[in-house]
Amino acid sequence: MLLDHLQSALDIVLSVETVLALFGGVVIGTIIGAIPGMTVTMGVALTLPFTFNMHPAVGILLLLGVYKGGVYGGSITAILIKTPGTPAASCTVMDGYPMSQNGQARKALDIALYASCFADFVSNISLILFAGLLASFALRFGPPEYFTLIVFSLTIIAGIAGENMPKGMISAGLGLFLATVGLDLVYGTNRFVFGEVELMAGLNFIPVLIGLFALPEIINHYAKKFEERGQIQALAGGHATFAEFRRCFKSIFRGSIIGVVLGAIPGIGGAPAAFLSYSEAQRTSKNPDAKFGNGEMEGVAAAEAGNNGTCGATLIPLLALGVPGDIVTAVILGAFMIHGLQPGPLLFQDNLDLIYALFIGIMISSVFLFIVGKSAIRIFSHVVLLPNKILFPMVLVLCVYGGYAVNNNPFDILVMMLVGLLGFGMLRTGIPAAPFLIAFVLGPLLEDNFRQSLLLSQGGMEIFFRNEICWIFWALTALVVFILVRRGVRNRRAAWAEG
């Protein structure tokens, strides 16, 4: 039985279509990551409409390729022009750019690639080992357990994704509100449709996604004078040697583990993992000549290991529990739903071929990441010079195509534009977009499990405290709220003291 599932998975993954999609995804992601102003989330969002007619495994692996390539690609601009292509690469700037100025750009890019590929491999292994175990545990979950899990996830994501908890909660609240638009599936009544027939089916995920992440960046570009990019540094210096990799290996391995642990916790993301890995490398370094912050190779390696270590780990809660580990996996959750699949423990029972195909595919993606990064660093390093007057109109065309392609309905383009204006307002006011999207995706699940629980208990609220699983999630939620409130109070006191 197991061999039959593996054979079916291999037939899917080793097909020409899948290999080309996975390789192309890594290439596209690396290019997107190397372009300042483009984010990994935007890249995955713009790629998603092209997966509609693909086999689910092929389409999801294409998105995962874009994800993994984008996280690495952000280091190229961080090293060469002191402009991180992704937020997770912001830590790489600290030593990568000084190395580039010191004539060691090639060495910095090499060690960033080696650390990224190794951490990605460790993260993939962790996904394969732990996702199934967590899914087995999750089979004990009923509606009350899923409700408390989603409440915990929304709390931690709302608190961590923004500058302060109130803004994160506002963002999550907006997402939950828009998730209620359409027909009530229990009673069949209209909610917030305002007489518009098109809204009865609810807001489509793709137009909301593109409007929230791609359009605000385009509007912001034209709403202000675009800052000039730094001068690209020549790829000077020799390649990183095996001895140098071995010297950095301890920091790379430690950073990979840090990335896996933080990536498996919903809402943390790559940037905190990169900075924690970097600080640990600096704290434990035994190299007396190390100059962290002034061009230390070990700093580049640690930062890249930390942020790439989260890539596979963020899929652990997604596949096992149906809860996205970060904003990109929230988009990938939407891809599952578009193909009629619901991530969670039942996915391991009903679609084991797909799970094995994804596991095999992500292992191959680590190899493709190394090949693409090693052979095309020089090419991708010049992608940053693409003029914005060419880049942003191209992105806008892809946005319109993506919004329209879902249902071939012009109304979806209008939804995309309106959400884009909302996203631009959120961008300008500092309200984070991540809690909005994750709340929009998880909102129907939150409501569904809440109402199912009340039906099971005939309206009794005690069902949400029926076992230790519910109590654990309520305790974790209270702990997160306490930590975030205390942090907000401390920040406020510090601001008053400085003022």
C-alpha cells in the first residue's frame, strides 16, 4: 500500500510538467526576490492564477518553488546594493553589503547560497518528519479544538505581524469582517451584500489577495517619488571555499534549527529567525578576528540559514492542522482550497499521494535552488537594474489578469481595485496586511467550527473547555495576549521617558 502511494507520487513528481514547473518556480522566485519592491508574497500571489488548470501537486510545487527561490533571491540585492529584496533578507545586509564593499561580493553571494540551500534541506527534512506526527495528533481534534486553535493562531499572528497589537487586531478584524460577506451557509440569509447579486457568493480569494499585496505597492510607487537605488557592486573576489563553509557550518546548522523551530510557530516568519540566528552566531563566535556588522562571512551565513530554515517548517502547521505558518503559506492554503483540498489531518488519510508528491518535490527544490543560484548569480544580480517604469506596468497587467482569470468576471477586477485601495490605506497607516489575509482565510473555518460546536452542545459554551487540548490553546492565547500587552506598555513607557 505504501509502495503504491510512493509510486503514484513519483509518477507525478518526475513528469516533465512537474519538473519544469518546480524549476521554473525557483527561477521566477529568485528573480522576484532580487527585485526591490517585489515581495515573495506578491510573487506567489501573481503566480497563483496560472495554476488553476494544473494538477494540484504541480501547481502547489510551482508556488513552493517561487517561495523558496524568493526567500534566497532577497539576499542578492541585500548584498549588492544594500536593499533587501525581502524582509527576511534585512539581516543579511548587516554583513553582506560590507563584504561587497570590501571586494568580496562573490564570496558573500556564495556563502549566502550555501547556507540557504543547507537550511532549506534541514527545513524540508523537518517537515517530512514532523508533519505526519502532528497530523496524527490532530485527528483528536473536533470543532471545539479547531476553534480554539484558530483563535490562538489569529492572536499570535495579529500581535507579531505588526508594530503593536491594536493595529494587528484591527487588520485581523477587517479580514474577519470581509470573510462574512455572502450567504450564511447555515440559514441561507444574505450578509453585507447590499443588494448586489455578485456578492452573494462572497469575495473571491484571488482578487482579495492580489489587491491586498500587489496593488498597494504599485499605488505607493506612483504616489511618491521613488527612491533611487544604490549602485550595484561588481562581483569581485574569489568564490567561497570549502574551508570557509566549514568555518561557518556551526552557525549555519544552528541557524537552520532556529529557523525550523520559529517557522513551525504560526506568525513568526523569516525575519525574526534571521536576526535570532545572527545574534547567536555573534554571541558564540570563537573567531577573535570576527567583525560582525563590518563584513563577517559568518554573519551572512547565519542570517541566511535562519530565514531559509523557516521555509519548509512553515508548511508543518499548514499541512498538519490547516493553519498557515506565515503569510506566504496563507496564499498556498488558498491554492489548496481552489483545487478542492483542505489541509489538515484528513489530507494525510485521503490524499497521501499528494502529500508524498509534495515531500519529494520540496527535496528536489533544494537541489534546483543550488543549481539556479550557483549558475545564475551574475545574471540575477543585474535584474535589480530593471527600470520601474517597465516593471510596475508589467505587474499591473499581471494583477488584472489574475483578478479576471478566476471566474472570467469583471466584477472581480473591481473587488481587486477596491481591496487595493484599502491595502494602500493600511500601508500608509502602518496596519499590517498579514493578519488581514490570514483572518480572511481562516474566518470561515473559525465561524464554521464555532457554530458546529454550539450545535453539538445545544448552545452550551462549556464545550470550548471540554478537554486538555482546548485548555492548552486557551492558556497559550492568554499567554500571548499578556506578553503583547506587557510589551506595548513597556514601549509606551520608553517613549514617554524619551519624550
